[in-house]
Amino acid sequence: MPEAKLDVITIGRSSVDLYGQQIGSRLEDIGSFAKSVGGCPANIAVGTARLGLKSALITRVGAEQMGGFIKEQLSREGVDISGIATDDKRLTALVLLAVEAEGVSPMIFVRTDCADMALDEADIDAAFIASASAIVVTGTHFSTPNAEAAQLKAIRIAKAAGRKVVFDIDYRPNLWGLAGHAAGFERYVKSDYVSQKMRPVLKDCDLIVGTEEEVLVAAGESDLLTALQAIRKLTDATVVLKRGAKGCIVYDGPIGDDLEQGIVGQGFPIEIYNVLGAGDAFMSGFLRGWLKGESHQTSATWANACGAFAVSRLLCAPEYPSWTELDYFLKHGSRFKALCKDEDLNHLHWATTRRQQWPRLTAFAIDHRRQIEDIAGDKADRIPAFKALAVKAAARVADGRPGFGMLLDDKWGRDALFEVPKPFWIARPVELPGSIPLEFEFSQDIGSRLVEWPVDHALKVLCFWHPDDPRGINNRQLEKLRTAHDACRKVGRDILIEIIPSKVGPVDDATTARALGQLYAAGLKPDWWKLESQPSAAAWEAIDQAIETNDPLCRGVVLLGLDAPQDELARGFAIARSARTVRGFAVGRTIFGEAAKAWFAGSMTDDEAVSDMAARFAALVEIWGE
């Protein structure tokens, strides 16, 4: 048998979940929704990928933006999407959900003739199926003839290739036409028809996973123990019974007269926030162990832990743990029954599931407001046009290559923000220029501002922080930094903290590292630091140690330039190369300063300004190197 390239392929539903963000509200009263990938197989593909498995999904999505979102998000998660077909006749499925009360989540499936239910045998590629150690078929896709035929074909191919077949019973009565549109949360309706569709599948399975209700419907019985024994008569598969807060039981042999005579997986007593998606997280954890040859006891413990994460947070797939997060939880536990309140776990979750990695970053910073206003004088109304020229210059240098970015502001750079090429990293300032102690520009309500920003825009806050400043000043500044930091974590945005100790006091090789240590001790863990050039390799070593000790998952450092000439920046770059945490630079006035003076004075045309800034930016990029 050839070695499998993939660990698991999941087959079936894919949707866009729209979760009501107002907890304790009826769907009728929801005012805003959070969007995520949904559907049992899609969720499992994400969950297993986060746990280190090579996963793929076979489904269909519509030829529209929601279908594009599903494919893009799965790709970001590391899921192989080569098995996803685009259906130009049908729309991507949607699900609207709310958390009305603990364990009560009304939901509406918008799935009339949707793309994923149009899956058919032509979508099942034999070589692709055979490339995986296991496939996961799901209950909903036995509800229509074409989708049923697709899954049965996949099972035949997998069996012939010596691969494993996993059955997630995934019973939603509503999706079998057994309840009204308003009954999407209904978990069990007895149905002989559904049982007749599911029972024949059991004989070909190696692993069967379901809740108590799902086991009943798969077996066509009314008593749980009788149902398990009936399943055992049809198959030798490992059967996993999910029991919510009580954990699970794994049956890997004869099933006797005692329901508890199986391998009991450790449960985790946590506060329930939202039960939706917990089963898919559970399956992800179990597959991580089962496919890697772990004991059933271990696989069950991992499964229950993943389920605990899911029920303690709002969404489905976005809330599933990474392997780093799960490993930490299993080793250290949590002092909170509501895991969503555990700051250590929340940080691990955020830092290990970021949307995009930036191992190298060279950015053109033109978020300046006061400095450009001083240059523009009475021509301030032309500042937006100049910032748009800066975007053109940066785009010319990047030429579609990764690792480029810009710092742009909301005051004068709003129009320019719309012109920034999509692959660019973008950070936007919120500080009131020159404020000591730190104050925010426009509004002190940072969270409300962030809601309007694109999800991949970072917040940048400049704080004139020196470790030897009077405690009163730093306490006030720290309060503002915490406000920005907490808003970013709540809303889901990166934060870059810029500090320039040399502007407010004497510095030596230890000054910046001490400042970082103070901010880390206060509970701040920014995604990025923006720091000035350091006088020595020893200073950078101290900074590296401060970051790696306090937050080894920090994205890293970008160098600021102030208004230093190019040769001075080059010397700073050379020293910074010794640093393990420096990823690049975000320089401004060295690039745009001369062009701005000439352009506002009327002695330089638009094209000349773009060329001048592009040449200076390109020179710094070359100096920094690959």
C-alpha cells in the first residue's frame, strides 16, 4: 500500500455560519453577526489541521463571495481544498445562530438547493480518496440520492485502497425534512427512514462516533444499550459514544449489559457557553489520537478537551484549539471553568491561529499626521492625495511580492487605504500625535473604531515610554495601552506597540529591554513591537531575551526610522541582523520627507514624487536584504 499523503479527508457539508454576537438574545433580537466556516465536515477539517493532521475537504460551494470565503479560510487553516468543487448554479449554504440561553441555540439552516447538497459521484476522485489514511463520511449526506451515492463511492474506494472509514453520524432532523425551519436546534426525531439509510453504512466503518441520540437513530432502536449492541452485530468498528459534560465511552470489542463497560474518556468540568460545534471539535481531537496510533484512552481525553474548548467559546471552527493550546491545557489545566476567561489560553489561541504569517516585513510608514501637516502648511487639503502617491510608490516596489506593508492613518490616509494592494500588511495609528501621557486620537473608545476596520488591519499605538519615567506617568500610559490591547483581543485585530525611549530619556544597552519587560509584566503581549535601532548587538540580545521569555509567539520587531538618513539606517540594520526577533522595518520620513517638501512646494510632479519615494523605499529594502 503506498504511503498516504493526507491523514484525513472529510466529506459533506460546508456552510457559512453567522453567529449572533448578543448573548442571551433571541434570533429575532440579534443586531450583529460574526462570520465563520461551518458544517460538520468543514469544522472537522479545520479542527484536525489545527492539531497537526494533514486534512482535506470534499464538498461544493457556490460561485460567489461566501464560497470564496470558505475556500480562502480553509486554505489559511492549512486544509487541502483541491477536493472542493465550485457550483455556479447554487448558493453556498448559510446558517444563522444565536445563544439564547445556556445550552439553547436556535438556528436557521438556509440550505434550499444549496451547493454542498449537490455533491455527486463525479466529485469523488479515486486517486484523491486513496491518498488519505482515512475518510470521514457524515450523516447528512446520506439524506439525498446524489450525495449518498458520492459518499458510498468514497467508501468503496477507501476500502479497496486499504484506508480507514470513519462515520460521524451527524444527525440533524431538520436536514432530513423532519422538523420545520424554526427547529434547526432540534437534535432528535425518531425516523425509520433515517435509520434505514444509516444502518447499511455501519458494516464498512472502522470508527463510528455519535451522541446518544445519534446512536439511537443509526441503530433504529429506542434504548441506548440495545442500540449499541445492535451496532456491534453489524460491525467490528470502534464505537465512540459522546456524552457531553460526562465525557465519552469507547467500545472496542463486545458490548455487554453494562453501558459503562468501555473505555471512559476523561471529562472536563467547564462552564458551557455554546454547545454548537462541540461534537466536531471532539471528533477532531479523537482523530488526532486515533490516526497517530495513540491509545483510545488518550484519544478520548484529547477529544473531550477539544470539546471543552468549543463549548466554552462562541463560534465553531474558529474556537477549536491548536496543538500548542491543547498541549498546554492538558499539562496545566485552567483555574477557570469558563475557559474563555483564561488569559493564558486565550493568548495561545490567538497567537497560534493568526490569519497570516509575516516572517519578513518591510513597510513604508506614512501614518504621520503632525509632521506632514507641518510640511503641507496651508495646503493640508492636498495631504490625502500625497498619501495616495505613497501607496503607489510602495506598490511599485513590492510588485506583487509578499512581505510588504504600510502604516497609514485614518485622518489623512483614509482614501489611500482603499488603494493599498490586498497582499499588503497594514497598520493604523490610534495615538494622539505627541501625547505624553498617551491619549487616543478622535475617540477614547478604541473597540468601536476597530469594529469598522478590515480584519487584517493592525492597530498601531505609539507610546513615549521610558522605564525610568515617574510611576504616575507610566501608570496613566499603561492604562491606555491596556485599553488598546484588550480592544484588539476582544475584536480580533493585531496590535503593534511602538516605544521610543530615546525621545524621553537617556538610553543604554538595557533600556529598551527593561521597557519591554515592564510592559510584559503588566500583562501586555502585543503581536508586534516597533523599536528604534539599538547601539549594539548586546542591546538586541537583551531585547530578544525579553520577548522570548515573556512571549515566544510574538510576531517580532520592526525597526522604526525617525528621520535618520539612509546611511545611518543602514548601520542600524546591520546591527539588528544579529537579533532573532527582528523581522524588518517600518520607515517613513527617510522615504517620503524630501518628496513631500518638493511636492507641496510645487517643484515636483506626481510621477516624480512616486518615483522618488519608490527609489528610496527600494534602496532600504535592498539594504535590509532577503
